[in-house]
Amino acid sequence: MDKFLETYNPLRLSHKEIENLNRPITSKETKSVIKNLPTKSSVIDGFPGNFYQTFKKEFMPILLKLF
């Protein structure tokens, strides 16, 4: 692994970027994602976006715990 990393010299994240990635996901971010889901096509779990938009209030506590 060390030899691979020496050969390809991957980019490194700054301390600030790492902290940002490790912070909790907010309800505002989750609401924004649900709002912007495609309404007619299925997302990865097979449910269309309007399903999540319709039941947003019910899903929010579950999604925030999950994330």
C-alpha cells in the first residue's frame, strides 16, 4: 500500500475539510436533498422521490438517526 501511495501521490484533505466531512448531517441538508429528488423516477431503493417528499415529516427523524 505504501508503494502504491508513493507512486500515485494522492491528494490530501486539509484538517478543515476532514472536520467538515465528519460533522453531523443537519435536518436542513436532509430536507434539501428530499426536496430535490426526482419525483417520477425511482431512487436507489426503488421508491420515487415524491414518496419521500410526501412522507418527509415521518422520514426526517429516521434519516437523521441513520446519517
